Amino acid sequence: MSHDMSETIREAIRASGLAEIEIARRASTTAGQINRFMRGERTLTLPIAERVCRVLGLKLVSVPKKKGK
């Protein structure tokens, strides 16, 4: 997961007003996983990131890379 995407998700979690444990419950993951992600110690797997985004009302989309990059 890219740094920009991770930071966007972190900002959305902070702005959500939801406790990390509630986000974890709704996203079917552990509070520890969310907490380590928020501290920058771990990244989220794509399936977990998608579920967290769904909880936050965000949509994860794939953007094709430009040629030569």
C-alpha cells in the first residue's frame, strides 16, 4: 500500500470520530492491527484496507500507472 493511501486512510480514521476498536469490529479485523497501522508500525493488507475504507465511507480504486513510471 502506498504512503499516500495509508496517510489518507489514517486521516479518515482520525476524522471519523470512531474508536479504533469500533472501526476494527466493523472491518472484521483486530484493534491491535488498526492501532499498529495508526502508529505507522504496520501497513494494512489490501483486503483489510478495503474493509476499513468501506467502514469510513471511502472507496478504494485502482489507478493504472502511466507508461514509463
